[in-house]
Amino acid sequence: MKCLKNELKRQSRLSLRAQAFRHAWQVKQFLYCVRAALEEERILVKQRGNIAAIYCRLSRDDGGDAESNSISSQRMMLSRFAKEQGFQVYSEYIDDWRS
């Protein structure tokens, strides 16, 4: 019986060790993917120069400002601003819900 308990403990330790190795491998793979994504982003920024994303959202807290009371006017204003500042717009995010 004592041998059986020792064998079960040994298998349990091996199982935990195998799980730890598996987890370490998954973390390593994840870090590899993150590193690759960051490198791709760095290359993209270097190729395109200054890039930006536009986020348009309607808000009642805006005080009724006529310039930004529609998504289309916000998009136009932000695109113009980005161009004036030397940014290339690579993506637009639209939030149609009102706060």
C-alpha cells in the first residue's frame, strides 16, 4: 500500500510538472505572437509614417455644439485635422449610441 501511495504521489508530481511545461510553452507561444505583432506594427508605422484612427461618437454632454452634432460632421472634422497634422487615417470607429 505504501508503494502505491508513493507511486501516486510521483505521478501527481509528474502531472503537475507536465502541466507547468505545457503552460510555459503556451506562454512562450503567446509572447512570440505578441512580439511578431509588435514588429509588424513597427514596420507599418515606419512604412506609412504617422498613422491615426478616427473615433466618432455622439454625446448629449457636448452642450449642443453644432459642429459635432452628427457623425458625418465629426468624421469630416477629424479627417481634416489628421491631414493638417500630417497623419494618415488608417481606420475609423463609429459609435452611434448616444450617451
